[in-house]
Amino acid sequence: MISVNAAACPQNHPCPAVRLCPTGALTQDNVFSAPRLDQELCTECGACASACHVFSRVADEVGVR
């Protein structure tokens, strides 16, 4: 699972990872907000995690996806 650490996001620019997401799982309401991740659309490709430290891979919890 990919996690978003909103506290680590400067929330002062368009998130570069949003345009890199091949499934459109990342959205950003405005340049002053942290990106949001739709886990249903996410394929865990890691493009966002490669682009920015705000995103990281975390182990799935049992029964959660």
C-alpha cells in the first residue's frame, strides 16, 4: 500500500507526483493542500514514491486494501 505523509508535504506548489500517476489515483484540491490518494485506483506502481518523499510504501494490513 502507498501512504501519504501530509505533514511532510510543504503544501505550497502543484504536487509533481499527481501528473506521474498512471491511474489518476492522486489528486490535489489546490496548491495549498497535500495530495490525496484513492487506494481503490492505486496499483502501487511506486511512481509517486520515486518522485517525492511524501509518499512511501507500507505493508498492507490484513483485510485492508
